[in-house]
Amino acid sequence: MDKSHTAFVGSIPKYYDEYLGPLIFEDYAIDLVKRLALPTSGKVLETAAGTGIVTYHLRNTLPPEVEIIATDLNEAMLEHAKLKLKDHNNLRFQAANATQLPFPENSFDAVICQFSLMFFPDKQAAFTEVMRVLKPRGECVFNIWDSFEHNHLVRAVDESLKRLFPNDPLPFYEVPYGYFQIDEVKQLLTKAGFEEMKITVLPKQSYSKTARHVALAYIQGTPACLQITKRGGLVEDIVEIVANDIAEEFGALDIKAKMQAVVFEVSHP
């Protein structure tokens, strides 16, 4: 995988949190947290926490007796989350690789991860680590994006950029939206030792006030902006072109479009 796929650096975390979060992540974060069934106390691990979108809902939903450890490999994203979630007592941030977790066996009652499996270079190792750190009967909930076919805004953005860079297409969007084969994920989970699985295909509607906000979200809120610069493009100009393309298909204001994810709920035997 191109290293730029995971380079959420510079101003990317800010745009990611301000534009991409409300557009596609917020509703699924709320859904994912609601699926956790914890006692009044316990310990929850969040892997690949990013800018803390799921973390925010964990903190505000779970009892204060539940300890939350939010981890991410990308320090720029984690620093943004720390600044956003200053006021906390039961929440700790820690840099960590999801495929090599720095925690002992049987440490957590639950593990939660939103839209990150697709970026892990060794997905089997990630599930093996989750199984290792979970307590017996502990649960893991995570989600992945479905294909471009079911995620209409990013499909439109990807098509615009392929037209703009026909000889050297941007590869970024193929990563988060190119790993959606349910059977393949089930095989990895089974190999890691998980047995019972609940799998939900979950369509939702994304909303944006303007087409430009959509373009800012998917371009300046992702490493796609780095890939554009690498190809000699001016990010500001590309944002305007993509915004115009979005406006032509979905309208310029009050944009609504289908998005779809696959949610997995599994537990330690």
C-alpha cells in the first residue's frame, strides 16, 4: 500500500473532522457505540481512533466508571482528538499499532473500530490482536465501507478525479472503498478464533449544506490532497472543479446521497 494512503498529516485532520466527519462518519459512530453492551464498569479499547469521532460518543454514552483507551498509529490525528476531548476523566489516549497492540492478554471488555480495517496492512494480525486483548465473552464491533456502487458521493468524487488525472489516477479512494467482501472478513475472523458473528448491511443518507463542503471533505480531509499535489495539481483548483461536478449531479445546496457500510459484531468465545 502507498504510504500516502495513511498520511493524515498537516491540515488533513482539521478538514477531516470539520467536513468529512459530519458528512459520513458521525451517524455510523453513533450506531457503532449503541451496539456495545457493557456492564456499569469495564474497559473499552478503541483502535484507529482518528480525530475522536467515535471516542466522543463513547465518552458521552458509557458510564463514567468505564475506562476508555483510544489509540491510533497516526500522531497528528490523535493530537487533534486530544485537543477536542480535553475534558475527560475516564478517557486516555495512546499511540498504538492495531496489528501490534501494547496491551496484555484479556485486558478489555470490548474493542471498537470505525472504518479502519481497510487501511491495516495485516488484517489477520489485527483480528488476532483483538482476540488476544479481549476478555472471555468480550465483544468487538467494527464497520467497513461498502463499494462505490452504494456510496454515491465518493463515487462521484472519484469519477471527477479520474477524469482530471486520466494517465495517473489517484489511488486513495480504492483503499477505504475497495475492501467490502463480507466472506473474506468472516474468514479472517474465524481464523482469529471468533465464532458467533452478527453482520449488518447498513444504508444511511449523507448530508451536506453545499457541494463545496463535499469536495473539501473528500479532498482536503483525506490524503487525496497529497496525491493531487504529487501529480502537479493545485488542490484549491481541484476542489472547485469537483464541487461543480457534485453540484451538477446532486445540486449545489442541501445535498443528500446514499452511503452504505457493513457492521460486524463478534465476541470472544
